[in-house]
Amino acid sequence: MRMNGTSFDILVTHPPAASPAMPSWACARFAACVAGPNRRVTQYDGNLDFFRRYCLDPKRLLGWLARIDQRRKAGHYEDVPVDQHRILDSLEENAPWWQNRMVLAGELPSKMSSALFYRPTTSVEVHRHLRDVLQIVSLAFFPTIIQWGRAALPQLNDDLATESLLDNPEANPFLDCYRSYMASHIHQADLNHVIITVTAPAQAYAGWTMARYVKHERPDVDITLFGPDHLITIARDDVDHVIEPGDDGALLALIDTMFPPALEAPLHFPDFGGFPLSDYLSPERVLPLDLVPEGPPLSEFCANLSRRYGAKAFYSQSYTLFDAVSETPLQRPLSESSAYRISLPCRVRPDVDVNRLASAKTAGLRHIRWHVAGSLERDTHELLHAAARHGIWNHVTLENGADEEVVLAAEPTTIHSWDHETSSDVAMAGTHRRPPKQIQGYRTVQSLPGKPFWQEISEPMPLFTILSRHPVQTIIRWRISDDPPMKIDLGSDLQYHYQPPAELPPGYLEEICRMVEAGGSVGVQWVRHNLERAFLIAYATEQGVIVANSSLKHPRQEYIEKLKVSSGIDGSNYLERGYTSVKPEYRGLGIGTRLLDGLTRRAGDRKIFSIIDEDNRATQKIAIRNRTRRVATFYSEQLKKKVGIRMPEWMIDECESES
């Protein structure tokens, strides 16, 4: 190694593709470790340059449009996926629109860094624009797929196949980016050592490209590659040293070898001072949080980072920190909140302590990214419910092979957002995010207007940022119209109706039948028959869509007789209150309670009872809020489950006083 009598120049760098909203934890930790007398340490975030300066450069984007057009005419895109074929068709049909879109891409960084980004319509416009831009980048460098904060080569069958693409500037966007922005750092006269950190599969391809580029440009410079063995093994021939995460002994030995004589122990507190913190694409300062050293509690460690670097939020990729946050000793009453916010990943597992979520919320936890490899069990749903009750946003990522029906059937007030993460056994293939289907809670009934706000944003990181200005219960009610994007607040313009069946508008009885059947808590054989003969039907609408319903029914005589045999309750001359159904997107707004209260007030002097499954917690909550009391239980042979009979409390008291 070439040595300089007065200084060692060390470049600690972070390759694409990771979130351009914050710097790298691994780089910050290395910078702190190698700092010392007679050493100059430079930090370079190639990820930030790639997304902010390279991919969003209008001149380059226009050039890539021309390249795509040439390749399309030459038949280059015959094997592209269907979604990319749609973009190609649109490029041919709407060329001026796409050109204007690329010209305006240079405005995106300032919009993402502005407080205007907290406005839902602004953030949606920005992310729609970003998706358009990155579709062009991906087509220009096909088969490489570039998404916001990640990269993938899903067509790779083995790591060795990557080598044919590595030095191809038309397939590898990172190569040209390094030549454009990293060259000035590489060609510093006193540069002795480059440390490249690769911490995620999406960075493997870019990290190997960077190692090879540096070695080609500066064969006299030592290169250390930091990352998990399965991500960096194939690049070993292009570097001088390899260090795996957690191998502090190898790290210390390398430092001692590089900088004799032995120096004092390196700092464990990460150094973010060399990063251009004001350039990251977020309206607030967010720092990574991946490894907390032993000693001070987590809250003190975060507070120190917050004071030193002005961070308002911390976004972790470490699965080990969930327990550390939830077990943090409380420094304040449970009613108070931390001055900063934390987002953590957590693999779904049965040993997560539900009772610690309250203290975790107080410690700053506001956002959990649950990773699911199979199916969600009942106790996991309880965990998600508990987190939602504490105002924590639940984002569920379905990994390869996970059951999509889990979230299709889930309540949007519990699983607030979700997506797919597709990875490969081939390390260099990276990972890419597949957006969720546009779904609603009841798939057989009339669709709600627009789509959920979170589906427009899609990435967990910006959603976490927006949570700093808007609570969970507000964001989950936002829907966005198509074009132009307009915000719709579910529940802001509800209309309540109480009508006999004969007075319902055309088509409404059919829709209410579908609503009841979609709820899945009653047998469907007699739904239409009973509703056609009901005493009164209640329903709530918003923008012309039925979002909730209930009814007062005349029980059939054979039903009354079965009920008397099963429970001992004589339902003769009673109205049955039931068929209550609320679209999942509208739950928690008190709509069901209001409908049932309105029905009860309109029953006159008639007695009312209702039958509710013992495991139907949502309807039971509504019944309790409507001041009903369980008077009997029995096993329903039709439903194959235990059910309860409930009556309004004042009716029970009245019956008891009469007797």
C-alpha cells in the first residue's frame, strides 16, 4: 500500500440501490471506525447521486427516450414483461407527453424535500412522476429494473451471467453513473483505500460494478468490500479485503494493518458528518438505525443522534431492534410521546409481546414493516390489531410464496398497507417490489371511488415520513381519484337512510344483499327473502355508494320455533335486528352504531332482539355501544358455531319490571 507521511485518504462509499431519503448506516460506522490522526476520511453516497442527479437528469432522460425508440424499432423489447409493453405502447402513442414528463423530472428533488410533500395530492403527483421516470430508466437499460431505492435483474439464472452485463454501459446504468459522478473522488492524488458497503440484495449488482470500476481506474488503491457473504462472494476477485457484518475482529485487524502502529479503539458512534444531509430526498431529516452499541439505552442513543444531526426520524433495516425498542425503560409517562419517530422491520413470529407495544409507542415506534413468508395466524392478527390500536402503522410485506389472500381478506384498519417483495436465489438478481392489486374489503359489491392513498405512494419510507404530519386514522381514510389526483376523505359526507323495502331506489336491495353476503357472518339462503319482507332497512351512502346497512326483520315462524327450542327465548311478536354490514374501509367511524340506534328509535313499541356470533367481535362492539345485553347463548347448527341473543338494555329492564 502506498503511504503518505502526512495523511491517508480513505473513501467510504455506499453504492445504489437503497433509499435516497437517508444516508448509509454502514458508511457512517466505517467512517467513525477509521477516523484518526493523519487520516482524511471522505464519505461518498453513490446511491444519492444515482437517484437524485443521474436518474432525474432531464437531458439524460430525453436521450434515453431516443435510445428506447431505436431499440423498439429494432425489435429489442420482444421479451419484456406485459407492464413494460404497455409503457412502450404509450411512448409510441403519446410521445410529446412523455417528453414533457422527462423535461420536468428535474423538479422532483425540490418537491420531495419540500414541506409541500406532506400534502397528499402533492406526494401522489410526485410518486406518479417518479414511477414514470423510472419506467423509462428501466427500459433504457433493459433487462435491469430500476425502482425507487432498489434494483433487480430478475432474468438472471446464475451470478456468472451478470458478468456479461457488468461492463455493458447499455445494460448497466451504474457504470455510467460512476463515470459521471464518482470519478472526481476516485482520482484524488492521495487516495489509498476505498471501502464499499453492500448491505442489501438490491445493492449487490451496483456494488460489484463499483468495485470493478474503482479497481480499473485505480489499480494502486486497496479496496475493502463490506457485506454478507452471499452478496459479495462473486466480487471477491475485484477487491483486496472482505469483511462480513458483525465481524468486528476482522474490522479492527484491518484498521491495525492499514494504519500502524495500533491506535486507540475506534468509535462505535456513527459519523454522518461527511454526508450532504440537506440533499437527501425527504422533507425531514431521517437517519438509519441498524446497530446500537451496548451501554446507553436506545432512547439516549437516538436522542444523541437527534441532537447532533438534527434527525427527526429513524428508519431501521435491523430485525434485532424491535425487542430493544419495545423493552426500552420508559423515561416518560405512557401518555407522552418521544420527540422522534422510529420505523422498524419485524418478522412475524409468535413470541412478539403484545403488551410491550404501548411502551414501544412511547419510545418512538410509529411504523412497523411486518415481513410474512407464509400465512398470518390468528395470534398475529391480534398483534396487528394491538399495534393499530396504539396508533402504529402496520405495513405488511409478503415475501416469495406468501399467501396473498391473507391481506385481501384483512381489514384495512389493521393492515394499513402491503406489498410483495420478490427476490431470487441468485444474489446479483437483487430484489424488486411488486405493487399490490387495487382491492377493497368487500370485493363483490360496488367499488369505492379512487384508490387508497397508500397504494399511490407504495414505498414504506415516504409513508413513514407523512405520518409525522397526519395520524394513522386520518391517512387510512384517504382515497385518491385518478386524474388529476384529488383527495377523498372516506366518511366526510355520509348520508343515512331508513326505508321500508318497497321504497328503496332501484338496485339498492340487490346491493344490500351483496353487502350482507360479503360480510360472511350469516347464512345466505334466506337473505333476500328476509330483506324483501323486512320491517325497515337502514343504510348509509357516500358519493352514491352504499357503505353500510342494517335492518329490522320479521323473523320467519319456523325460525322463531327453532330459536325457542335452542335458547328458550320466545321471539314471537319481536323484530330481529340484524344483517348489519359495514365496509371494512369505513369501520371505526361509528356508522354501524348510528344505523342500529336509528332503527331502534324507529321500532315504536315493538320489542327487538339480535343474534350475533360469539366470534364476531366487530358486530359485538357495535351491539355493546348500542347498549344491548346478552340474554342467552346457543349453538347454531346452521352456522356451526356458538351465537348469542342480545336485547336493548332498556327493553330488558322494562320486561323485568312488567313481570
